[in-house]
Amino acid sequence: MRHENYNCNFGCAVEAAIEVIGGKWKGVVLYHLQDGTKRFNELRKIIPSVTQRMLTRQLRELEMDGVIERKVFAEVPPKVEYSITEFGKSLTPIIAALEKWGNQHIDVLTATRQAAINSMPDDE
């Protein structure tokens, strides 16, 4: 989530990168936009867990940072498409590395989370 009063004086390069791609859905959006331009409703179908409001917010933040581009077509109903900018394409290796890491560790993450849930006391 973007900090409202953030003064853009990043403490380190990692902080700058996280400011751009941080957020629950930004990485997922970027992952899916790597395949090409998508309309808003296409993204909603691909990412069914995200709310319309949150997707709109994440897209606006990515656009504000110059990572994606929003193109509005003057037709009824309005047609809006999102695509990765040249600047945003520089994130492709990072998104690919996150995907690789996720694929390699998804079993461990799933088991760890399930063990944590199983060890929680019942609220009865």
C-alpha cells in the first residue's frame, strides 16, 4: 500500500523497489500483463480474489509510477486497456524470479501454513 505522505527520499534501493511493486496484487497484475495488454475485466477474471476497488487502486499506483500504461478508448461502453510500459518491462526478471521462487517453495509454504493453522487452539 502506498504511503500517502511519502517524501520519496528512499532509504535504500530495496525500499524504492518495494514502494513500486509492494502491495498484495501489484506483482500478480504485472505477472499477467507480461502476456500482453489486458482489459480491466480480463484482469478481474484472471485474479478473482481481488476486489474491483483494490484492483483499481493497484492499477492506478502502477500507472502513477510509470510501470503500466492505461489507454482509454472513446466508445460506449468505455473500453480501458492496461499494458506494461518499457520502464515496467525492466521488472520482468524480478517477476520471473518471484515466480521461480514461488514454484520451488510452494509446498513448504503450504505445509508451514497448514501446521500453523492446525496448532491454533479452538475457540470453543
